[in-house]
Amino acid sequence: MISRILLATDGSAFSELAGEYALYLAEKLGARLTALHVLKLEPPKRLSPEEVDAEKARAAKVIFHQLEKAAAERGVELEKKVLISRDVGEAIVEEARLGRYELLVMGSLGKTGLKKLLMGSVSEQVVKHAPCPVLVVR
């Protein structure tokens, strides 16, 4: 039923924990795992194609290093993607749609206040608009 999992990661502690869940599920289900990092491009910043490639390579090296090791140890097939967008949540949702993933896993910046749990704005946006089930790890 689940053969393609998308992991949205930003390198935070919540994302690392989400990565552990995604790896576990991919291993147990025999699913292919794609790790996605979205670099947010702040307006009015513009990057040349060379700068885009350099930023993607730098981000991939930092963000995916531990995940690559863990995937190799578990025998999980891992694809890595880095996108650049002005809207991180929208980019994640679009990748989930285009890639026809069956599950999206991501971390959440959890905040407590008045005994309420609030999701980060990106996680909330993704949960509302994703074309597949979303597992938000806190």
C-alpha cells in the first residue's frame, strides 16, 4: 500500500526525529524514501544558475549526511532532492503531488501555550494541502 515515502527535512532536531520514523517505515514496508529539503529564497534575492547549484550542493551535504548513513545501514533506498522556493510549504505539497507519494513525513516545531499544541506554519500548511496522508513528528 505504501511504496513511496517523502521526508521533508530542514535539518532541525524535529526533522532528524522525523527522519528516523521515515527510515523505520521505509525499512518495514520495503518502501522507497525520498528526502526533500527546500531552500527558502527570500525576495528580492536572485541567484544565478551556478549559485543555485552551489547552494543545493551545500545544503544536500549538510542536511542529508546522517540520513544517508542511516539509510545505507538499514538497506533503504534513498533519493535526495533539494528545491529552491519562496514558499517552502507550497514546494513540499507540489513535490508530494508530482511524485505521487503515498505518505509524507515531516517534523513540526512544537510550541505549547495555554495547554495547546500548535504546529509550525509550514507543517500546518502541508497538512492542510497535501495530496496524501501526512505524519507530523514532534
